[in-house]
Amino acid sequence: MWDLIGVLILPGLVRLKAVVGYEMAGFVGGDPHPSEGVGWIATLGVLPAYRRQGIASALLEACETQMNLPAVRLSVRRSNEAALRLYRGQGYHLVDVWPGYYFDHEDALVLEKKC
Ligand SMILES: CC(C)(COP(=O)(O)OP(=O)(O)OC[C@H]1O[C@@H](n2cnc3c(N)ncnc32)[C@H](O)[C@@H]1OP(=O)(O)O)[C@@H](O)C(=O)NCCC(=O)NCCS
């Protein structure tokens, strides 16, 4: 919750939205860490009605481009098969596991893509 509010209000973050008609169909937030050469995808989501149309892929690629860093990382629930398939298709691979990271103690998988 507070992480998401930070993505919306903190300076220096990349925020991109996908709009269809008058509706926001999707959103991505990127958190660049230039001193470490890494940008983190902090949040990515697409409304159910607009899924499987390439919107998340396009948002992800645009965010990677805008952060313009050698590597991009993100964390994702071990059970989130849709997101894992998306990220693997976009060239991300597993670099770490954070055991019990989420509030319900599910593990986070940390994925990375070299840009
Ligand atoms: C994960 C999510 C962002 C994907 O958004 P999307 O716009 O539907 O993704 P895309 O259309 O770009 O999908 C690209 C590829 O990812 C994979 N993929 C996406 N959703 C999938 C699903 N439900 N099941 C299996 N594969 C899926 C497919 O390989 C897909 O390519 P294809 O449609 O040609 O088969 C969306 O389902 C979502 O918002 N989920 C809830 C929030 C979430 O989990 N965010 C990620 C947190 S780390």
C-alpha cells in the first residue's frame, strides 16, 4: 500500500499509463537507481477487460526505455503465472528469491533483464 503511494508521489520515478478511449487500461511504475545501474519495476497492472492485448508488454518496454539503465529488476509472487510468463517472454530471468516477502508469506521471485 505505502509502496504504491510512493510510486505515485515520489519524485524521479517513471510513471506511464495506457489509455483506451477515456479509460485508464494499465499502469507501470519504474524506480530508477542510476548509481546502481538498475531500474526496478515497482508496479504493473492492466484492467481485466484489456488483458491479453499486449498492453503490459508495451508498458514494460516503454518503462525500460525511459529508465535507460543497464539492468531492470522486479519482484513477483511465485504463484503469479500470468506475470511470470509475461516477464520470461520479455527476457527476464530469475536472480534471487526473497522467502516469505509478501504479507501472506508467499515468496517473491526477483527477476532481471539486461538492457
Ligand atoms: C500480468 C498482467 C500485467 C499482464 O497484462 P497483459 O496486458 O494481459 O499482458 P500482455 O497482453 O502484454 O501479455 C504478454 C504475454 O504474457 C503472457 N500472459 C499474460 N497474461 C497471461 C495469462 N493470464 N496466462 C498466461 N499467460 C499470460 C502471455 O505469454 C502473453 O502473450 P500472449 O497473449 O501472446 O499469449 C495482468 O494480467 C495483470 O494486470 N495482472 C494483475 C496484476 C499483476 O499481477 N501485475 C504483475 C505484478 S508483478
